[in-house]
Amino acid sequence: MTSVLGNVSLKFSDEQSMLMDVARGFLNDKAPTDKIREFLESDQGYEPQVWSEIVDLGWTGIALPEMVGGAGLGISAVIPVAEAMGHALLGTPLIDTTLAGQLLLRAGGAEQEPLLQDIAGGRIATVAFLDGGDWGGANLGLEMTKEGVLSGSKTFVGCGHEASLILVVGQCDNAPAIAVVDAADLKADAISVNTLIDLTKRTAQIDFTGVSAKAMLTGERVVAAIRDYRLLGALLTAAEAAGSAARCLEVIVDYLKTRKQFGKLIGSYQALKHPTVDIYCGVEDARSFCYHAASLLDADSLSHDAEVACRMAKVSAGQTMSYAGDRAVQFHGGIGFTWDCDSTLFIRRGQWTHQVFGDAIHHRKRLASLLLD
């Protein structure tokens, strides 16, 4: 088969299947919609007991090597878990912690074994990357001295208000560097929690000025690790969005099969049927792109084909989620715009998903050079 992609591998392992079944069963039981709504306006945004059980299930160590207490299954095994969490609309520190673990593992290797053990054991970790709101920028505005003293702030740090371990991306001597910061060393007023459109998510702006890093990582390995972090973040976000879009589709179909207008089920009208089919096709496309990308991942730096796959997954899933959320609101009519209707959760998730780790335009610009140059 010939393709503009070159590599069209698509695998779904027994481990991925098992994890998907376990994750769906657990989240259906522990995170029904009424529970999600109950914690939307809480400080954490999720039920603490659920996070404790997620840690006990070993999900924080799925992608980490066995030598640090992980499952050794690799980052591809996290995709079905992220999809299941997206389906439940559950926001926890899992994706941020997983990405922090990958950045630390790829940039620091075995030397960071104690911290990787902590992450595998459930220590909440995150990556402070953005200087502003532009995922296309270098985001290296924060400065670090050779002694590890930081100067500058980072915005939209995922779970920044509760992470105890923060990997701060910046520069030292005009070269990319990663500072490992213990949240306990931050100033009392260093963290300012953001207000997001998706209330299942939490981010914060953090001022690191004057903080001394516990460790600093530099060199070519850091450059490759930061690149991989951005691509893996886009992929996990895409998997989560694919799950959310699938859940949104279920809600839409259920409503079309029960709501009557002018004496007929509204699902019988073509004006609603066709967009619903479009959402279904979009969900299947997004899932295929995600698992295609997962098929190309390994412990090494991401290949050209893997980069293409991650970017395509983000474009597909982000646009599908945005469209599904928009249609959910429209199909529900006047009630669709209200807080009591679940469609508001989906349109908010769609807006968040579209922007985080780069929107469709961001990734298409890079895909153009990857595929056409």
C-alpha cells in the first residue's frame, strides 16, 4: 500500500485491550457524570479517592520501566487509558504526571531513578513549559543559572496547584535546559490558579524566580526529550478527546432517539442524522490516528513517522471533539446552552482540547513541511 504517510501501521495489543477494558469498567463505576459534576467547582476538580485508586491500579507507572517500579509497557499502553478517561470526562493529574515521567526519563535516564520511582508510585508531577499561550514558540524564556537558580514564570501549568514535582523547561547559557523543582521550595504566593473553560481541568501560573532547582538537565538529550514531550502531549490529548467525542456521540444519539418534535422523533430528520454520522466518522478517524501513532512509539526518540502520526491524531481528534460539542448544544436546543445539560461539558471540553498542545493550524503547518518538503 502506498500512502503520503509512508508508514500506515496500526496495531492494538493485548495489553492495550486489557487496559481499555479495566479502565472503562473502573471509570463507569467510579466516575459517573453526576460524580464528575459534583467536583467541577472544587479545588481539585475530581474526587481524591478516585485518584488514590488510580494510583493503586498502577496507572501512573504504566509507561515507566520496571526498574523504577513501573509496568514497563511503554507510552503506547497509556493511550487506551487516556481514551477511557476522556470518555468519562474525568480530569485527574494522570496525563500531566505521565508526561512529566516521560520527559524526565527521556532527558535524564537512569540517573533520575529515585524521582521516577516516586512518579510511578503516584507522586503528582507536571511540566512547566509555556511562557505564554503559544505552543508554536520556543517557550524558553525562563532563565537558569549554572548553579540552578531560576528566574521567570510559566503559564498554564497542568495541575500546577497540586503537583509536588515540577519539571521546568527554560534555558541556561542560551541552550535548552530542564530544572527539577520541588513544589515545597516555591514562594507562598508563587502559584495563581487559572480559570479555564473546561472545568474538569486545572492549570496554574507559577513564578519560579529565586527558586533553586534540585537538579538540572542539559545537553542534546534534553532537546530531543522536549520535542518528544510536545508530541506525546498532543497524542495523549488526542486520545482523551477521542474518548470524549465518543461519549458526546452517545449522548446525542440517546437524545435523538427519545426527543420528539412535531410528533416525530427528531432523530428521523436528515438535518440531524447527517451531522451525527459525521461525528461518528470523525470519532473512528481520530481513534485510528491515535492507535496508528501508538503503534510507532517506543522508548527511543520519536521518529519522523511517529511525529507525523502524533500531529495528525491531534488535528483529527481536536476538530472532531469541537464539532461534536457544538452539535450537542445545537441539537438539544435551548436547554443545550444551560448548565444542567451535559452538552455544555462537551462544548467546553472541545474548546480546551482544540487549543492545548497546539491547535489544528499549528500542527498542519508542521505537517506540511514533514510530508511535502
